[in-house]
Amino acid sequence: MITTVKMTNVICESQNKSWVTFDLCRLRAISRNKTVFNLIFNIHSPARSITLIWQMLKRESGYKPWLGRYTIDYCAFLRKTNHPVMKMFWDEIKDYIDFNHPCPMEGKLTVKGFFWDARNFSLPYPTGDYMLQQTWLFDKKQQFVLKLYFTFNQDLFYDFQH
């Protein structure tokens, strides 16, 4: 299978700088077809109740909702990873993050050198440009938004021939 995922942009926006600040939020090109994502952010007060609104959007005359919108109790998910859509992304990123421990969350948290390996995709996606948008709420108040843009390319003809 010839499948590639290339992250093209990332945007991190804090809505409450007294609770969350970003030291680093960027992509780094390793080679022509490989970029890695690095993130360092600080949670200044303990976050005991964390909600994640997870949405995938596909670019079709602007970014349109694709694959649903999910509201996830992040603390409960960490105790039991039973959300099927979030689990697909979780399996990709869990080895690159240090905020995979039980709540409360506080202090400096990182994503270091995350590379999205397309060989692990279990579902066929249409080729195109996508945005993964994550809105993080602490105690039911929106704290920050993370937007990760990427291009997905899958050669289905190659798959049928081999």
C-alpha cells in the first residue's frame, strides 16, 4: 500500500492565557515527505475535568465537517480507552506525548517528534487535505484550540495491483 500523510500546518490558540500558555507549537521538516509535530504547553492550574471536542474536517471549497464531531471526557478516556474514533488517533500519538496519565493535569506538557505513520491506518480515507481540530475545555470552559492540517494520499490502484 502506498499511503502518505504529511502534516502541513499547525495552529495553537489559547483562549485563557492565565490557565494555558504555549512555549512551542510547530512542525519541523525532516525530509521532503516527512514532518514532525512538536508542542510544549503549560497548564498553570490543575485541570481536574477535561473535555475534548474532536473534529475532522476535509477541504472541499473550504473546510467541511467529515467523520463526525465527538465530545470526549478525556480523563475517563485515559482510564479506559474505549472511544473507537479517538482510539485510532490515540494509538498514533500516545508514544510521543507525556500527558497520558490520569487527571488532574498541570505543569509543562509536551508532544515531541510526532510523526504520523500512514502504514498504521486501518481505514481507507479519500485522498485530500484535512484538518484535525481539537477544542480543549477545562471545568467546562474553553481553554485552547489546536488545529493540525495534513494531506492524505492513498494510491488505491497500487493496492489493487499488488
